[in-house]
Amino acid sequence: MLLADKSAAAEMDPWLVVDVGGEPSLFGFAQRHPNTGGLSWVLSTAIVELDEAAGRARTASGRVYALGRRIEPGALDEEGSLALRLLLTKWTRREPPPDQDLRWLTARKMARHLRVEPPRRDDPAAVERFLRTYHESYVARRDGRGPN
């Protein structure tokens, strides 16, 4: 069966190819993803097959991705750039982003799932209030106990 004919378990838009430990992998915004619930930036396992014309990729995990727009690293927004830096930390041996930035990334994902306005990155107190305020609602939604 051709990759183009396989159903996709996850969907990435936008996306790009990054080197992870010498292997090309997908990095992008997962509109849907079985492990993360989607609506967040993800890094795949190594690419096994990529058919850009068909908008499909298969990775070493066996997951098939539907692919939207391919972009260059310089086109990433602030959140995407920070998420990429975080996810590549293990392989680049660089320092991870500061804890406050990680908390902001978490707040952004929570806000998308809960359909609420996220806090600004430059306001650490607002990020902390947001995380305290919405934590239970987010966990309930993620675990299938909250409203969709």
C-alpha cells in the first residue's frame, strides 16, 4: 500500500524536518496526535518515508502523519521556536529553556484545549495564576472527564 493511501494517526501543520541525532525527524504543530492530544508542538521519531506531494510521512514508531504546510525554521513563531529548542535539548546538549518558559509552553497548550486566552510570556505571575486556575479543568478534559 502506498503511503498516500494510508490513514494518518496524527496531523501536523505547519511542519519541518530537523536533524535529531543524525536522523531526520518531523517537528511541527500537531493538530491531532494520539499521545499528546494534539494542539501542541511535537517531535517525531526518525522519518522512514516522506511523500511531500501526498502530504504524508511515516516515522520509525510506525505512525503515519498527514502533513500540511512545510516551513523553514526561521518561520517558526516564538512558541514554536521555544518548543523546538526544548525538544532538541537532549540531542544538542544545550541548556534547556528556563523553567518559566516551559511553564509558559504548558499554559499555551492548556489554553488551546480549554479555549481560553493564554497568559503573556513576559508576565511570570500571570503564567503561574493561569496554571493554578486551569490545571484541574485541563486534566479533566485531557482525561476525558471534562466538556469537549
